[in-house]
Amino acid sequence: MSKLNNSRIIIGVVIILNIIGLVTIYSAGGSNYFFRELIWTILGIGILLATVKIPVRLWENFSIHIFILTFLLLVLVLIVGGGPANRWFDLGFFNFQPSELAKVAIILFIAQRWAYKKIAFNMKDLLIPIVAALSYALLVLLEPDMGTGLIFLPVLAGMMFWHGISMFQIFLLFSPIFSFIFGFSIYLWIGYFVGFAIITYRKTTVVSWLIALMTNILAGLSSPIIWANLKEYQKARIIGFLSPWLDPKGMSWNLIQSQIAVGSGRIFGKGFLSGTQKKLAFLPNRETDFIFSTLSEEFGFVGAILTLTLYFFLLYQIYKIAQKTQNEFARLVAIGIFLVFSYQIIVNIGMVLGLLPITGIALPFLSYGGSSLIVSYLMIGLAIRIYKENQL
Amino acid sequence: MAEYASRKSLLILLGICFIIITIKLIHLQIIRGERYFRLSEANHIRKVYIPASRGKILDRNNIPLADTRPSFALSVIPCEIDSGIITKLNKIVPLDSNKIKSLLYDQAYLRTPIKIKRHLDIKIASQIEELAAEFPGVTIEIEPVRIYPDGKAFAHIIGYLGEITTEELKSDSFYKPWHYVGRYGLEAVYEKYLRGRDGIRYTEIDALGREIGPIPEKREVPPDPGCDIILTIDAELQKLAYNLLSQHQRGAVIGLDLKDGGVLCLVSYPSFDPEVLTKGISTKEWEKLANDKSAPLINRVISAIYPPGSTIKPPITSLALEYGFITENTKFAPCAGEFRYGNRKFRCLGKHGSLALTDAIVYSCNIYFYQLALKLGIDKFGEFLKFWQIDEKTGIDLLSERKGNIPTRAYLDNRYGKNRWTSGLLVNYGVGQGEILLTPLKLAVIYSAIAQEGEFYLPHLLKEIRKSDSIIYRYQPAKKNLPVSKRSFQIVKKALQDVVTRGTGWAAYMPEIAIAGKTGTAENPPYRDHAWFVGYAPVENPEVLFCVLIENVGKGGAYAAPIVRELVKKYFEKRNFIANE
């Protein structure tokens, strides 16, 4: 009884979220956006149903091919891509974003690498997924697309944890990233580095300790160099996040307008089509990255909380699938899907509410955009298939 | 499998993130929701003020003396301009460097237009319009500005406007930064009636501050134009008086309608251009104007005090008659050209011999009035001046009216010390010299009482206030009655008539209309004398009175009397009493 219900519940929740998305897109962007999104919804549901039919085994077998193909597409999009940045292929009726596909590709690739390694890791087992994730991240960041580019490393870390690597080891591996972040301020970095060196000295071998120190130093040194090479709008967004009310009509314009939109919705919202913030172009990307602020403005706290609850419920279902699955590949894929959705939801809503910097990432099933929606449906289909196979 | 099941950390982490998001949502939407709601309202609604047009100021025949016409103003939207555009603009229109600075820095984020230069020349305005493509964010706006036709002739009555100051903005919430307020004259006195109330239009704006269109729920409040102020002034008489005065260096003319106290003309010369002052002048220019020796900013009719000279004789005489100090036939010691009092000699302009009262006024014999003053004594003399309220204002509806000065015993004790002054001073007061000081307006009011035998009206400029052509207020003149018998005034009036027909005021004579009046020559050592003439017409049932003062020219009969004649002539020409040749 429960197996049938579970997959149906997931599909039901996803479709409710998608309807919320369609309604909000209609309000924020008008009927043109609405109808295109509707077509993609139908296409997405088709993909979902198709994916449910594809055995997990097949994904496992083709994971390397998919990975390489996606890699090539990511390179190609940098050369021939269109859009405001080199983010997508213009296929006429549809703008295809390979970075969306990359999210699935990296999950499959990592899962395949680790499916039979169990807990006995060696450097090679770790290094290949790390290099794979970093190469994807780098290619997407080059487009430039900071929001999607940053997704690969948390997914990698989460999957490592899921596969049994200790928190400390993961921290050690990712420490160069912290070093990089702290590198923007020399004093913070020195503090971090000294602390890092002391804490890690006792817990590791001398060789790996020295390697960790070296990589941390290199990462720390690189951050000022990278900062100098960031695009102006990227720098502006980071500064804007750190001090939004300093210049109300300057860099952090988006952030403040988004908070006003959300806050002005109050408990019950201004009503469908009655938002003033989104209507008059106060909100940037109001049908894509900032869809949640339009939602909150028109449907208020009630609408926002309902949406959040649906998301949490969906994520919980996927988590449960990952938890209960026996097959290691499928288990890792499921948690990868959980991680991708979680990351996107938290980062997107966090950005809209002013908790996180504006990085530009789609909110699954709500944001306008074909690639994102179809890939989201594909991942749901995959999760359901994993669930079904595990029940057999 | 046990180790897998224990990895709930990811779910816990997710839960924490969702809780943080929920807390933030509660904070934004519930705790601070009202504030953000207000912000969002303000965000998309712009209040646009529609300037109310200031009321006109019209003369008694509805000739505009202060009017409003459209003018060009240069506006910029700070966030759309840069220093390059400003530099280019500065070549066409010189701009204030402080304003430029604030535009490029402090106000640089503003998306609403700011006026940076007003009263733009039409040539420059059209030049900028033509080059619009080169000046993004720069617009030419049309706004109402004040104009004053024949401004110089009316400047001291009408006054001028000035841009509101920061302090005034703080103290009076009615005003907005673009407002002009009355600074002087009737513009200031009737500011509350003239200013009107700006309308408000609500428009919806987009994120870039561009107007999208009206908001149906928010009704437009139409501007409430200011009231029109109609004056008792006759513009033609005023201009004539101004032209007549302008032949001299400095002077004042006041004309009164005796039937209601309405001011027919009120001229102070030299004058200034109120339009120039309204547009705003530099501090340097202002100082130059304020420190000008001929004091063009002073309204000599109401704000300057002069010794009345011989014009004081009739007012004193009428009271001396009333209280029985003299009669029509009283004679004093004959005039031999000078009068000795103590060890001082006081002179007369002629050797008049023995004169009775009428002839003493007609020939303005000083010897007679020296003796009259001595007969009255300082206290009585002061009392008489007090009776004429020389030390009080007339209460005309203008700012900065000055009181006159009466040399009472107390005043003299205070000025010279107790018993340190002699009656020699009093001798001089008898002929209106020395410390008796009054404004031309006050003298005109005194004579209006004499002319009408004790009944008179206080002077005023306001005739009525109109709001969109219906009268909302009409000035009601209050009749004043002096407790003096008509007989006393009649004796004096007879003499005043003779002054013009056969005495010192011959230059005011005109065959068509009988004028009565009195000359005065106020000493102003070491300079030349001030010339006075105050006259009314017709002698029987007087309608109009003019008082003229010309500074430092000489005798009143020679310089001031002809001006009164011309004004009386003009007045009756307009009334068709005299055929216009």
C-alpha cells in the first residue's frame, strides 16, 4: 500500500508546487511566460513518466558517457552560447542550459565512482570526483553563472558524508575553500590558518597535514587575485549583500526591493495579481530567481509557509528514499538529488529574504525556465524509480 | 546498514535551514510587515504637486499689477547624468558649483527631477531642447513665475517674492521647497490669500522612477488657485505720479480717495525692479541695492519721516481755533522779515506786515506762527500734535510703516536734559521744523480730516478679495469723526483755498477744478530743503487728496504743487469732469 502512495504523494506535491509556480509566473510575468512554462510543465511530466520507466542500472552504465557529454556541452556553451552570459544554447523554441544537466551528470558520475568502493577510500577514489566536480564548477563559473557554479561542491561534500566519510575528513578536504573565503581579509586568514594548523596537527599524518597546509596557503593566496578578476556586477552583489541599506538605490537595490516585496505581503498577501513590487519592475528577474518574493508578496506568510512545507515534505520523501535504498549507486543518486534540491531551495529563498548573497539560482518547480523545470522533473522521476526498484 | 541510518545530520541541517527561513519570514512579513507594506506603497506611488497659480494683484479698474506667466526651468534627473553632461550644460547655462556638487554626489542616486535653474531665457531653453539627445536626464520644465507690469512704478506697494528658505520650510509645513513667498509689500501682507494651495496628483511609477500613469484609487486633488487682490490703486494715476516724481532725485506721492480712504496712488522714488528681486539676486547685488545712498528699497510714503514744514500750520490752527486760543481775526506782532526770541533771530520768507489768520496761512507767514506756538506753549502744542496722532501709525495695510515724532516736554527733557532747552525750539516747531517728524502718509491723513471737516477714513490699499471672480471679502472703511467743530475746519479750509488762488500754492492752480492745499518747505541743513504740497479737490465736497514730498529740491510751492495739480487734473479727466484735450 505504502509503495504506491509514496510515489503518488511525491508526484502530487511536485505538481502542486508546479501549479503554485505557474500561478505566480502568470502574475509576475504575464501570459506569455505562463504558457511557455505550461508547455514545459507538460514536457516535464512526460519526462518524469519516462524516467520512472528507465531502470537505474541504465543510468549507472551510461553515467560516464553522460558526464563526458555534459562536460563537452559545458565547454561548447562557452564558445557558442547565447543569452546575457554564455549560459545556454538557443534552440529556437527553447534555451537549453547545460549547467542544469550538469547537476544530474555529476550525481550519476560520483555515485558510479563510489558505488562499489564502500568505505575503504583511497586518494584516487576521492580525487577523481573532486576533479570532476571542480571542473564542472569552473566551467559553469566561467559562463559566468555563480549560482549554479557553486552547487557542485556542496553536493560532492554531502555525498561524501552520505558515503561514510567523516565530517573531519570532509572538512580537511574542503579546507582550502574556507582558506579561500578567509583570504579576502589577511587578518581573518591568519587567524583561520593558525587555528587550522593546530587542530589538524594531532589528527592527521605529517604528510597529509603538510599537504593540507600547502593547499590552504595556495587557496588563501588566490582569493585576492580572483577578487581582482571578478566581474563588476559580481563584486557589487557581494558588497551589496554585506551592506544592503548603505545605498538604497545602488548595488543592493534588488535585495531591498525583494525584502520590501516579501514583507509587504504581510500575513495573507496582497492577493493574486495585486503585488505592486513585482508589477512595476521593482523586482529584478521577478519570474525567475525572485519568484519567491512575488509569491510572498501576493500570498503572504500563509502562501510562503505553505510552499516551504511542501518543499520540506518533498525533500523529506527523497531523503527517506535515499535512506531506505539498498543499492549503493541508487542510494548515492537519491541523496545527490536531495542535496541538489535542498541547496537550490535554501540558497534561492535565502537570497530572496536577504539571508544570503544574490547568486542567481532557480527555485525548483517555481522559477520560470525550461531547462531547470525539465531537469527537476527528471530528478524526481529518477528518485521515484529508485524508490520503486527498492520496493521490488 | 546501521551506520547509514545514523546519518540524520543532513536532514537536521535541512531542518535548521528551514527554521531559519521561517523565522526570517515571520520577521519580514509579520513583525515588520506593516512597515514594508508602507514602503511598498511609497515605492510605487509618487505624489506629484500641481503648482497653484498665485493670485493676481489688480488695480481698481482690474489692470494687473502682479500676474503670473509660464517660465522655463532647467531640471535634471541626478541618477541619469554624469559630470560630462554637466560640463556641457555649464557651457550653455552657468550653474551654481555647489548645486553641481550635490547633484553629482549627495543626490546622485535620485531618480526624480530636480530644478537646478529657474527663469531660463527662452533662447537657452530652446537651445537645450534642440540638443536633447546630447543631454540625457536633462529636461526643460514649464513653471509659473511672477511678473510685474510697470514693476518699478508699483514696487513699493506690490513688493516682491523670494524663494522659500530652509528655516521657513522647517517652521511652516505649508510650504514646499519650490515655493515662492511674499517678501515685501502686499505680496507679503496678503500672502495667505495670494498663495493658493497646490494640487496633488498621484502617479504610479516603476522601479526607475518613470511615471506610468494615474492611480484610479487615489483621486487627484486639483490645485486651488490663490485669490485675486483688488486694490484701491488707480494704475494710471500711479504711473503718472511715478513719472512726475522721476524728474526729481527722491520723493514720495500719496493719493487718497477721500470718500473711503482708498489709496489712489502711492509712489516712492527712486524705486527698484521687483521682477529682478523675485528672480533672486546675488548677495553682492543685494548689498549694493540696500546700501544705495538714495535708498530705493525704502518706501518713503510710509517708512521715512520728515519735518512737515509749513504744512503743520493748518492742523495746529484748526485746533487753536477750536480751543479759543485765536479767532479768525487774531493778529500778532507784524512781520518784518524776522522774529527775535531770546538772543536768536527767526526768519520769515517775506515782510508780510500785520496779517490776520487767513492771510497768515495764505502767505505762510512764519512770524505769525512763531508767535502762535509761543502762545500755545510746549505742552499745548504737543497736545495738538498728539491729537493728530503724529506719533502713531495710520494702520495702512503695508509692512514697515513708521510712527512720527512729537517733541513733547518729556521728549525734550530726555533729549537735551531737564531745563537744558529753551522755548526757542518751540518757535521753530510752530513752523514745522526741527523734531516734529511724520510720514507723508500721516500728513495726507491729517489733511483728509481737515478737508472733510473732521470726518475721514483711515487709508488702505485693499478694495476686495476675489476668488474665481466672486468677491469673498470687501474692505469696509470705518468712518472716523474728530471732536472738532466744523466751524474751525471751515476757517482753515477757506485759507487753504486761498493758498492756491492767491498764495504760496499758486502753482497748483487750475481753472477747471478748484484745488485747496498747503505748501511746506522743510529745512534739511546742510542740504537743500524738502518740498511739500498737500492738496485736495474739489474745494466743495472734496473727493481726492494728494500729498507730495520731494527731497532736497527747494520750495514746496515751486516743486511739489505742480505735481499735485497734474494729478488732480488726471483724476478729474478720468472722471470726465474735465474735457480731455
